[in-house]
Amino acid sequence: MPCHETKSCPRCNAPFECKVGTVNECQCSGISFNEAEKDYIAQSYADCLCRKCLLEIRHEMRVKAFNEKVNQIIPPIQKQ
């Protein structure tokens, strides 16, 4: 029998249903992460996050990585 549990997101405190027993039906299903994103989440949070926070973290980390790459190619203008 699938194990479903109502949890509170440790990042935003929103309630959500974790479906660890049927992970393909869980709210986190279908979200892909690169290794850096997985490592950040694993090191920063001890429990599951809601879908909204997972998507926000992924977005924030990808924007940050993009900006870092752009800054390597085109250094920011220094204020005088």
C-alpha cells in the first residue's frame, strides 16, 4: 500500500502531500535537477520540499550559473 504523508515545506512552511510510496505520482515527480542543484538541496534541507520551492531553487540556481558564465565572458563594468 502506498505511503502518503502530509508534510510542511521546510523552506516556505506550505503544506503538501508527499507520496514517497508512489514517487511517480508525487508532487516532485518530473522535476529534473543537475548535480549541483541536487547537492545544494541535499545539503540545505533535511526533508522534502514543496514543488513551488523546488522549482524556485532550480530557477534561482540556473540564473546564478548563467550570470556567472556571462560575467566570465563579459566582465561587469566597474564603477569609477
